[in-house]
Amino acid sequence: MGFVASIRPAGRVKGPSWCFAFSGQKIVVEKRNERISLPLSHDPHSFGLDSPPIYLGALNGVDCLAGEITEGRELPETMTLVGLRQLFLSVEEDLYLVAGRAFQLVEFERNHRFCGKCGAPNQDKPNERAKICPNCGIAVFPRMSPAIIVAIRNKGRILLARAPRFPEGMYSVIAGFVEPGESLEQCVQREVREEVGIEVTGIRYFGSQSWPFPNSLMVAFTAEYAEGEIRVDQEEIEDAGWFTPETLPRIPDRISISRKLIDAFLKEVSSKQ
């Protein structure tokens, strides 16, 4: 069944719901025997939500609710706060992706309480995930920043790069935000040229993933090396190189689309052997 998004439940919310409660940048989780999990609760207000919960939809028939609690509020003894990146190492992928959606919508509610043009209090837009100003009519929608991510292949090798912000020893594929006025394919070519100095061809769509770091829609591609020598920009990228399946460095966790691109490369190379 998976996740079915909705701005309101089909009927009265019954039974326990998945509760995605945030305090600042962290999410409330249950902690038992050093393991963490997301809470199922009949009463999301038991966490001390500051406002009515946001209805997200249903995951495998279980309603999902989100909200915000005041930073510093005392939690029940079995609860604690963790960052989203820590969470994705501890829960199933579909649940984590809903948590990412919840985080972005809670942030949207927090940052768009008032109209950015006239300052009047915003209202929820009926039948849509948006806010509208009753005074001047300006509508705003949750922020979404499109970004490309691309696996570049070259004769059984894949180009991986290291950004200064990565964990020690980790490399990944090239990624970057789309600029106004450019297509996704143009963004692939520009980001690759800017970050590692080479040209690519044969750009093909691979898939997409919502990624809340921050508010991103990652649109994934594969591409083939065309020409040029690797020259890293020393700003966003500090090292890059071609890797075979046997020489791969540390790579991202399986939940990310960057890892899915790398795994697809490994599968393709293995199938040709």
C-alpha cells in the first residue's frame, strides 16, 4: 500500500498514528535498550505540540501526523531527540521518507505564518497544501529546491568526488542545485564542468528522491564521460577520481539516491563480467 499523501483524513483519525514531532531541527523518538523508533500514539498532544497537528496522509493504512514542540520542553522518560540523519540509520526507508516530508511541512508552517508582502496572518488554502493571505491574496507553497545528482561512467569506472562536509573518507556522485532558466540536463553539464572540469554526454534520467537537507528534490541521472581531465574546484569538491568496483572508497548509505546510483553502476558492471 505504501504512503498515500493527503491534506486531511478521509474520516475521523482512529487508532494509533505515526507521530512526527519536531523540536527545532530534531525529531522526537522512543528510546528503549539503546534502540530508537518513531512513536505510535493515540494522542499526539502528549508530546506537548504547540499547535494542532498537521495531517500528512497514511502509511500502509496508518495515519501520519506532524507538529512542533517548544525547544527545551521536557519529554517523557522514554522519549529523546535525534537529528534526521541519525534517524535514517534506524528506521525503514518508507517511514524515514515520511519523516522527511513531515520535517519540511513543519518548517513551512513555522516560516509562513504571516504574509511576506503585507504582514497579515496567513490562512490555510482550502484543498491545497499552501498558505494564502486573506488581505492581498498572495499564495505560498512549501519550498522545494530541485537539484540534480549524476553518476558519470567511463569504461567500467565511476566518477566519485569528496566534499569537505562529508564524513571522513566518504565519496559520492556529483550533485548540485538547478539555477533559474536552465533545464535539468543543462544543470548536469554545468555542475559537472564546474566541480570536476570534464564534459559528459548520454545524459539519461534515473529516478528521483525527496531529500530534506534542505527541502531538496533530487533528480538523478546517469551520464557517460565525453572529454577532459579531472580538475576539482577546491571549494565544493576537494578530491575526485575514477573508481572501479574493486577500488570503491566509503560511499553513502543505502537509503540515499546517491547510493542507488552507485549500486546500479555496480550491478551493470557485474552483469557484463
